[in-house]
Amino acid sequence: MGILDIQLETERLVLRLPQAQDFDGYAELVGDEETARYIGGHMPRAAAWRKFLQMPGAWVIQGFAMFSVIEKASGQWIGQMGPWKPEGWPGTEVGWAFKRSTWGRGYATEAGIAAIDWAFEQLGWDEVIHSIHPDNGGSQALARRLGSHNRGPGKLPAPYEDSPVEIWGQTRAQWQAQRSEGSR
């Protein structure tokens, strides 16, 4: 299986590599002040295009990155979720961002379970973290639903070194124990 063939499916979602047709949804996400607040801030469409290309580039160079999350029922791009480890990052992250119109539907939890399973099984990671701003209650709640715990303050690399961040996470053993208990 080649990198372009990687795809995960859940009951309601498809997680796949980013494609050019995903850009309109991504531009909507980062163009919304509320959804972009904790992921680098609002940006105009031209800047969004350059940032959008990070994930396909990471897939090519690293062999992993966040997946585009597609709602099966509509075929629409609704967000991104998955492994993320840029230079200087505080750990092996599974991160996320979803369009505001999809909040509260359980999509992030559903995609998160699939992405964390994939990171442990396919990438061989020993732990996953989530870098979350202390005021981002929605992402903190998602991290809890995924079984992660707040490990305390962290530090991101430049240009985000002045942004407060808490590191949430769990080990592979903790994830497997929770999965075997059937708590998710």
C-alpha cells in the first residue's frame, strides 16, 4: 500500500490524505475567527492556501500528517485530525481542527479514535500528546473523551513560543487499556 492509498473509515467519516478540493473547507475553517483562534489565528484565503499545503507536504516528507476528515453522508470536508510532529514540537501529537458547523456532533471523537489507533498501530508511537491552549475548553473536553490527561504547561517552537499551551496526553499502554475496557 502506498501513501496515497492510506484511508481510514469510521461509521460516519472517511479520513484520507488532503486533496485540492478540500481547500475551500479549510479556507472556511481558518477564515473563521472562532475556529482559528487556537490554531494560529484567522487568515485570509491566500495565506490559508500556503498553510493548507503543510499537511500534504508533511505526508510526502514524513509519511504522516493530519488527515482530511470527510463526512460520508454529504461528502464534505469537515476538518482535519491526525498525527503531527513538526520540527521542535513537544511530542508526537494527534491534533485536530473542525469547522464550527460540525461542532457538537461527535465527529472529532470518532475521528480521534481512528487517528490515535492508526498512530499507535502504523507509526509505532509510544505516546500521543495534544498541545492545547489553556482557554480552549472544547479541545480539553475532546482530549478527556479520548482518554488523555493534562500533563501541565508546555512550550511550542517559534513562532508560537509565546503562546501558552498545556500538554495533554497518554501512553500507548493507557490507550490500549482503555480500548480493551470498552470505554470508547
